Amino acid sequence: MIILDSLERRLDDVIEYKPNPVFQSFHPSNIKFDARKMDPIVIKGTNLTLVASSSDVIVLIGDGYCNITQLTSTELRCQPPKEQPKRVVEVRDTNRLRRSTVRHTDDPPQVVVQIWNLQIPIGYVTYEWSTLLPFQVIIGICGGILLLFAFVAIFVIFYRRKSNQNREDVKYLQHQMSELESKVAAECKEAFADLQTEMTAGEIDTRGAPFLDYQTYAMRVLFPGVTDHPVIQEFDVPDEKRAGIEKGLKVFNVLLNDRYFLLTFIHRLEAQDSFGMRDRCNVASLIMVILQGRMAYATDILKVLLSDLIDKTLQDNPHPKLLLRRTEHVAEKMLTNWLTFLLHKFLFQCAGDPLFLLYKSIKIQVEKGPVDQITGEARYSLNEDKLIRQQIDHRVIHLNIVCIGTDVYTSPFRVKVLDCDSICQVKEKIVDALYKNTPSDKLPRIDDMEMELRSGQQSRLILLDIDPVVRSADSDTRRLCTLAHYGVPDESKVALVLKQPTFNTALPNNKNYTKQRFISPSPSDSCASTAPIISHSRDASSLSRGSPPPMREAGTLAPLSPNPPPNTYHLVKPLDSADYKSRVPGDRSSKLVTEIYLTRLLSTKGTLQKYVDDLFDTIFSASHKSCALPIAIKYLFDFLDAEAQRRNIPDRDVVHTWKSNSLPLRFWVNIIKNPNFVFDVNKSQTVDSCLSVIAQIFMDSCSTTDHQLSKDSPSSKLLYAKDIPIYKGWVQKYMKDIANMPTVSDQDMDAAMAEESNQHLNEFNMKAALNELFQYVNKYRVDLLKEFRDNSNNNESQKIFHRLQNVIDLLS
């Protein structure tokens, strides 16, 4: 209601009271304001916007104004003037408020907030102008600038040095690339020449292969690595025990003729935990030796064992193709021995010649290039693991052989060797050239012969693999001496004589030889020794009156080279040698990318292709001009077909795999990898690696699985990738032709077995074989006797029990 004098008026509006805004004073009361940054002043409070807006509020700083930029219910922001305002001193009288201004230079102005008629002092503001940086900051900036200049100077120096080094490296790399290109060009040109060069027929002497006799051949398959087995020696027993032992062996032999006893004996042995793989092979070989005079009976036992093995394989293994893949049972080794006996004639009359030609061609091709005596790595190889992956400088030289042992030649025999060959390798090549295709037991022992380099009538020098006079520049490795080390010229006269412990006599009339003999060579030709120097000075008449050179013992393999001392190398330097480790990382000045040398595999393969094809064609041919297919192969394949048909195995690949695992894997692969089982020859590391590749290709040709090849596949499979499908066609035709042949009757097979037995009836000592087999009876006698004793329902078993007990009593 409004009352004005006599006028009264009632209003319908309602007056609402609001609390006054409250502003907080500065804390501390005097704040600092940086006039350069011009940050706004912030005043805190409450209820600032309940009754007023930014237009209703005035902020005074002394005699100046602070422009309001933001007003909220709790905060007020204003922008002070750039120059510090003057401080205001108010003098109040009784009539009115009078404002007077007093200048105070150092006194800060007061901040006052005015809302309508309210004036609220907030505090004081002190203006600051930062004209100079602090001294510490200036020192820091100066130090930073100096560090920057130092860093730039160091960077410039390093950059210039690096640039100079890079220029030197570029020049070095350009030089290396030039050398590398030259070496690659030379290697490619040489590889091209190798691909266009084939082995001539005159390089291989085809005059009769040195076949082993039947006994040695059989022993190397039956008992590999054993040269003095009791079955080829006299059965020596004390006279007082001879009668009882021979009686016991006779009774034991009769027991082995009992089919039930022999099968039970084999099964009980295989059930023993301690009866290992070596025992299984030994028992299988002993049984085949004992039954060699009864091959028909041995064939019957083998058929039963194979049939039991097929049942066991189908029952225990979901993959029937694994049958006969490994030698885990007596039957598998017996099958190998059975094929060994029955295919000897086929080897001798038909397959032996191409196998020997393959072996000789590999040996000749390998020896055409450098071969490392220590590692067996060679320039020409089929196996990537035995390939020399570096350039070996060499040249062909010819030696004129004037005598070997007591054999003096009026016209010297000419032999081609390499100047990088070790002395032992040269002696081996000389003996091989003079005694072509001679059995190894008839060859002179290389270790007992010395090589003399002759000049004139009296000047002679003994050449040694290990020379004690010459010291190596590398203290941790020693190199075998070569013909290049001794500086042997082309067309030199050489003799192989028996070793005699006399002092060395250098070549006094030839300064070049003397220098090569006694002065240390360059590091590349360095060699060392632990053997004494030996020399001979004899005329031809004294040689003719000397003793003949010692020969190797029959049935043994002569070593290709004597065992070298530790830390010795020939052509390929060991990776752990000091010289190799000290090489600058990335330095390829003397090496090419090793993969470039893989073309040598191709050239070797092309040279040997004809001989590989001839061998495979002979093995995978069902008809031959010189001999018929062995009846044992047809009988075995028909047996496997019948076993598969009896068990309703529809997959023909399974039967194909069984046949491949039986004949190619268990016989031919073994023969191809080990020609020394058939011939009296030596097999070096390199030749063995090449034969392993060919044997693997042979087995791949019999497989029904097509392998997908890529660049990461083994080099041996890539090498024969185009040939394997052709060989597979041969194998399929071979097995198809055999299947179409007339079936071999049991009568014909028995007749063939009887003929085989009569031909080799006395090859082995039967009593010694029976005695060796009895050792297993004696070892497991408790289990064997229990097996026959507990079978009381079988009268035959009881008879066997008493006979076996009698044998044990007589032979124990």
C-alpha cells in the first residue's frame, strides 16, 4: 500500500527481499598485478547476481575503473587499466561527500566494488613491471647458447668426418663391388663351362667291378661294421666241453626246425622290455644265417612273421602305410636279410655294373675339383651340406710316377692332380690311377707310403701333409700342406716309397725347392706339423730289391686320409679360428654370396644324370636282357597283395607303399647308399653325401605322395624336381608288370630256395651262429621255459619244454 498525504493506494505486487551480495577481500590484502601480462583481477563472492547484473556493478581501482569482463554468482572478473591509478583519499563533511585525490607514488590503490549505493572495499593492488630477467635466468640462457654452439661445432666436425668416412666407404664398396662382379662373372662362366662339359667314357674304366665275395657281402648287410664276427671264424671251445656243447647245439638246431618253437621264441623275445633294436637286428641275422641251408623253411617263417606284423600294424596304428618303414621288429630285419641272400645273383649279373659306374662317376666328378680333406666339402657335389661355398684357386698339374714301392717304371706313369690337393689326396689319386678297379684289400696302404719329389739323380724331397719345419702365421689353426705350398711344378717326377726313419735331405741343387721347404710360406699357404721329416735316397736297383708295400687287410676299408691333429684345416678355414673372427664385419672381399655356388650342384647333377638313369632303369625294369627278374620279388609282391586282399584293404596306395617299403627301402636304398657292401671300394665323405641324395630321390620316386616344392624346399628335391615324376612312372610300370606276371607257385619257390641253399651251404659257421643265438635263450630262459611249461593243453609244448631244458643244461 502506498500512502502519500491523503492519497492511499493498494498495490497487488509483492516486494521480494534478497540478501545483499557478499564480496571476499583479497588474501593477502595486497595483491600484485603484472602490467605486462594484463591478467584480469578475480574477486570471489556469493549472491553476486541475485539483484544486480554486470551493468549495475562498478569496480574502482583508486581513481580508475576496472572493466568488468565476467560476472557470475560467485566470481567477478575485471580488467585493470594499463597504468597504475592514483590512490583516493576521501574527506567527508557534514553536508556532502567530497572526494579529494592525493598522489602517493609507492602506495598501491584500493579496489572498491560499488553496487548501487553499496561500496565494498576488497583490498589493494600493487602494479609491477618486469623490465629485466633474473640474473640466474640470464646465466642459464647464456649457458644454453654456449652449449648450443658447442653442439653445433661438434656436429659439424662429426658430420665432416662421417662424410669423409662415407666417401672412403663408397670408394671401398665400389672397389669391392668391382671385384665381386669379376668373381661372379668368373664363377658364372666357369659354371656355364661345367654345364656344357660331360664326363667322357674314357674317364671311367668299365673293366670289371671289384665285387665282394658272397660271405663278405652278406656279412656287411647282416652285421654292418663287424669284421670279426664269430659266424665267420672257427668255433673254438675247450676239448673237455666240446662233446657236451656240440650235443646241446645239435638239439638246439633241431628245436629251431620246429615252427611252433621258433615263432614262439621270436614273439617272447620281442615282448621283453630289455630286448632292444640292436638285439632284434642281431637275432634276425643269426636266424637267417642258421636257416640259410633251409631257405624254404626260412621263407615260411618270414611269411608268418610278416602276416602277424601286418595284423599288429593295422590294430595299433591308424596309418597302415608305416608298415616296414622302420626296423622295430625281427621280421623287418629278417626281410632285409632274406632279400640280401636272394638278390645277390641279380646284383652280380645285372644291377651291379650300373651301380659301380654310378659310384665311379661320382668319385671322378668329385675329384675333378678341390675337396677338403678334413670336412669332405667339395666343389662338385650333389649335397648342399658338402659343397664348398667359396672360391678355391687351383690348377691342374701332371705328375710322372717313376715308382711305387718295389715297382719301378721305365716309362713314367702320368697322373693328373690338383695343386690344392693335400699330400695324402695326391697319394690316393696316384694309387687309384695305377690300380684301377683293384679290390681295396689289394691296394698299398697309403699311411705306410711316402711321397718323394725327385729332381735329378740324388736330389729328393719328402712331401708331408704335416710339415714340422713350416710354422703357421695363425697360432690357433694349422693348414695341411699342398702341392702349391711346396711349389711342385707341372710334369714333376714323383715316387711313392716305404717309410723309413731317416733324416731329411733337402734338394741341394734347386734353390726354389729349398726355399719352399724351409722358409715359412704366406699365410694363405701356411701349414704346420707334428710328424717327423723322413727322407729316402735310393736308386732303382735298391727299390727293386726292397720289400713289397704292405697291403690292406681283406674286408677292411682303407681310410681316405689319416686323422689330422686338432685345429687343422685344409681348404675351408674353421669358423672359430682367430683369423676368421678378426675379419672386418661385412667384409666380403674374398667371399661371394654363398647361394651363387648352388649352380655347382646343377652341373654335377647334369654330369651324373646318365648314370643315375641307367641304375634306376635297371632296378625298375621287370625284364632284362642279361638276367630274369628274381623270383623272390614276384613272390614277395604277390604275398603282400594277398595279405591286403585278405584284410579287405581297398586303397591301392597302401599296397604300393608296402611294396616300396619292402624292396626299395629295405634293400635297394641300403645298397645305393653303401656300394662298399657290394664292391671292395673305399667311400669318402663327399661320395657318401652324394649317394645319400640319390638314395633319397630313389625313395621319393617310390612314394605315392606328391610334394609341393617351393624355393624353401631342400636343394636335393629341387635338383631332381623334374626327374622324380618320370621315375614315378617307371616305378608304377614296374609294379604293374610284376603284377601281370604268372604267379609263382609254392613248388617253384621251394625249388628256387633249395637251389639257393645248396649254393651257399657252408658260407658261415653254423655252430658259432647257434651258440650266439643261444645267448638270448639263456638270458630269457625263465620266461621261455614258463611259456612252454604253462601251456599244458599242448603236448608239443611240453615236449619243447623238456628239449629246451635239456639244451640249457648242456650249454650253460
